[in-house]
Amino acid sequence: MNRWKRLAPPHSDPWRPWLAWRGSLTWRIRAVEPDFRVRIVRQGPRIPNGDESRQLGQPAHRLALVREVLLLARGEPVVLAHSIASRRDLSGIWRGLRGLGTRPLAEALFTDPLVKRGPLEFVRLDRRHPLWKQASALTGRDLPFLRARRSRFVKHGRPLLVTEVFLPALVRLG
């Protein structure tokens, strides 16, 4: 299966500038392409993928809020963003997630001084991973692999896991 690593891809990798970026990916995309939108793919209670429950510190097979959105530049999907919070935190620390609508999650995370971001982890997703399957279905393309990164955001000790799957059109933005 796909293994997450903390070591970023080599400098020669065309995806590295995007993958290793520590700031808001949304803000970086907007800086390159002002024609930016967020499209909600799905949001609601779901059982997290494989190791995501451990990242949230909850038992496997417990429902969590899963929010998936496409980040669009010039109307073209460039990132599939997959965010997960424990259901118990939706009436507490992360209650604002429910009402985001098409606003980027970055607005809530990168403007709140109480939110701390953990280390980035990287992976090459292949057809065995549910996020690869979701991205392929949404783009209508059967891709050999996709680059992805994830990190935990923590506020008052409560985690929010954000995974960003980089779609082929992103590397063309520069």
C-alpha cells in the first residue's frame, strides 16, 4: 500500500515546489491564477480511510466529518482536498467546518493564530488508494499515480487532518 513519508521529493521533481510549500496552497494557487473557485464534492459523516483514524486519535471505523472539495483554476481541477475532523469536535473546536460552503478551508486555518500545523507528509498514490480512485473519477482520467501531501492542524489539542491530492493541471500553473 502507499506509505506516507516526511521526506519531500527530490529538487528535480516538478511537483516539489507545490508539495513542499508550507503556506496556504489555496493562496499560492490564487497568486498564480486569480480565476479560482472551490467546488464541494461531498461533505458529511464517513468512516475515514485506512490510517486516517490514527491521525485523528480515534478508533478505526468511527464516523468523522469528511469534506472533499476540488480547487479549480480557470475552471480546471488542480487539487482534490480531503479534510477530516472527529465528529465530537464539530460542536467544539472545529464547529466552523460545517458552515464553510465553498469558502476555502485555508481561510479558517491560516488566519487563526491558535491553529498550529504539524509536519508535512508525502506519498505517491496509485490505483489501490481511495483518494486516487476519487481523483480519477472526478477528472475522468486513469492516471498512473498522483502526488499527495497531508498534515495535521491542531487547535487546543484537537486535530484536523488535511490531505491534498495534486492533479495534473496544477504543475502547468507554474
